[in-house]
Amino acid sequence: MALCCSAFLFASCGNVAKENQPAQPATKLTFAYLTDVHLNKDNAGNGNEGLKKALQAAVDNGAEFVMFGGDNADTDRLGDAETTADTLHARFKRIVEEAGLPAYYTIGNHDRYYLSDGKEDKLGFALFERHYGPTRRSFTQKGVHFVILNSLYPQGEEAPYTVGEEQLAWLKADLDTVGRETPVIVSLHVPMLSLYYPVVEGSMKAWDMIADSKQVVDVLKGHNTQLVLQGHQHIYEQIQERNLWFVTAGAVSANWWQGSFLTTEEGILLVRVDENNRVTWEYVDYGWTVDGK
């Protein structure tokens, strides 16, 4: 009898403890951030299939949309082969559309192309815009405001990458249209904050980060900005500065479709926002290998 009673009391205590646990907030929004795909004209490394598999991982994990962090396709070094560059971006866009998820695109340095209809395009943005739309934009989904920035405006040799004054003014005006409590998530290709070169190589390079990080962060800090998503470095890196997180989201291609880059495997970043507007994320290895199996 005593053993029976003890068992009953143990079960009862367990149920009480479970009932007293606070309910976890439900997830209201899930999206996937895919950066540095580096699709190339010869499909070296079988990047076509890799991109398809990464997109399927986004679908399988419940992503409602995908956001690309730049360096979608390697067009910046194709010289005067404008048709080839145009076809490469078209191939990338077609693969994404076949996955069936809404998509938003950030421009990366390798996405640039310096001809447009046979004429010089000094900044190299026109071909990207033809396929993916404006290089800066914003949208709101389920109470979360998203901002996509172009980080590729050059300001001399010491500052090859910036957001620039004109875009900074646009950012201020855009954020003024949303409430101060609205959570904000930002995407840009070249990081606002990264320690890749200082920590891994022991130096700081001009192309490691945008040169006007402070000016941009000062604007973001005036709002409920919770997360800055970045690409460019091909590593998975998380840095918290006060209440703002900067996450460099690895690379779909890892080491340009040649295996892992340092310790970062081919992957995508899954981002979730719960009903209390708490933002969390995880880097997911979508199972790619060098031979594409």
C-alpha cells in the first residue's frame, strides 16, 4: 500500500509542477535568411541543386518567406558578357520562384554588373534591380518592420562600402513611419559590425564592414531595432552591442561550394518572432556536401 501511495503522490506532484509552468509564447512569424549563395555561370559545385536544397529546408522548417543577404550570383567579374550576367540572375530568380515562397533580395558586391543595355553602369546596380527590384526597400509583416539596405556605395579607397547619406536620410524617414514599439529587423550584405578579420586574421580591412556603421546604428537605436542580418564573411557570427544583435549568417555556399568555411557549414538562418515580439534564430546546416549528395 505504501508503495502504491508513494507512486500516486509522485505522479500528482509531477502534474502540479507541469501545470504551474508558464506557457511559452507562440511563434507568430518564421522566415529564412539565405546569404552568399554565389551561383555561378558554369554551375561549379552544383550550386543550382544546393540552392534548391537550401530553399526546401526553409519550406520544411515552416518559413513564410525567404530573405536573401546578397551575393546571390557571381556577375561582377563577367566583363562585357552582359547576356551571360543577365541569364545567371534569371536562373537564380527562377530557382527561387520554383520553391514557392515569397522572396526579398539584398544586393551583394558580387551581384553588381557594370553594363546596362551595353552602356556603362558605374555602380553596377541596374542589372540587379531589373531582376530583383530596388536595392533598398522596406515592408511590414505580422507587426514586424523589415528594412533592406544597399551597403555598396563607395566613398574612396578607405571606404569602399557605405550606406551613404542619401540612403541614411531615406532610412530615417522610413523608420519614422512605424511606431517606436514596432520591432525592426534590418538586412544588408556588408556587415555593420564583424570581428572576422581582427579575430581570424589579426587585422582590420576596409572591406570588412561598412565605413558609416555608427551613423546607421545611431538611427536604428532610435527605434525598436532588434536584429541586423549580415552576409559577406561566410561565417556564422553573433555579436550583441547593448540590446542590438548583429548576426552574420554564414553562407548557403559555405566555402564557395567547396565544403565548410573555417567551421561554418553550408547553411541557412531560421528566424522566429514570438507573439511577445521576441526574436530568436538558429543556423541550420541543410545537409549539403561537396559532391552534392
